[in-house]
Amino acid sequence: MLHSFQVLIAVALGGAIGAAARHLTSRAFVHLLGTGFPWGTLTVNVLGSFLMGVLIEVAALRLNLSLEWRAFLTVGVLGGFTTFSSFALDAVTLYERGELGLALSSSIGSVVMTIQALFAGLVLMRAVLT
């Protein structure tokens, strides 16, 4: 039971860090590029997926991370940083504003680019670490 509590605390702490980083990233993109397209959400989803690929390969090939550290980094930090709930909200907001093309571009871009980014992270770490 104690072990499960330690994992829960690790996820909660990591989630707070990831959510704060997501918020700061999204605000920076709004400041730089405005609110016409959800660049911040797209960026955190692509970057977070890439980092997940990197982390999974590094953890598998080089590190001997405890369950708590794996939970902290993957479910916590990266789970809090990448957010498909924000992605869904952005898509619906664009749709409700009558911006169907932007809603589709954001949705398709997020799905395709995040999967590509995760593969890129895996491939990069396999090349670097093997």
C-alpha cells in the first residue's frame, strides 16, 4: 500500500510540473502568435510526444528507473504537459467560431504530428544509445 501511495505522490508532483510548463508554453504562443490557431497546444502535444519517445528509449536502454521515477516522468510530467483535453477544447472552440478548416487542421496536425514525434524520439534514442 505504501508503494502505491509513493507512485501517486510522484504522479501528482510530476503532473503539477507538467501542467505549469504547458500553461507557460501556451501563454508564450498566445503572446507571440495570437489566438487565431492553437499553436501552444499543438506544440506541447508534439514536443511532449517526442520527449515521451526519448524517455521511453532512454529508460529502456540505459536507465534503471524505479516505478516512482517512471510514473513521475511519464504519467506525471509528460502527462501533465501534453494534453488532449485542451486539444479537444481548442478544436471545438474553433468549430463553434465557424473555423471548420482550422479545427480540422489542428485536429489532424495534432494526431499525425504527435505520433510522428514519438517515433522520432524512439528512432533518435535508438541511434544514439545502441
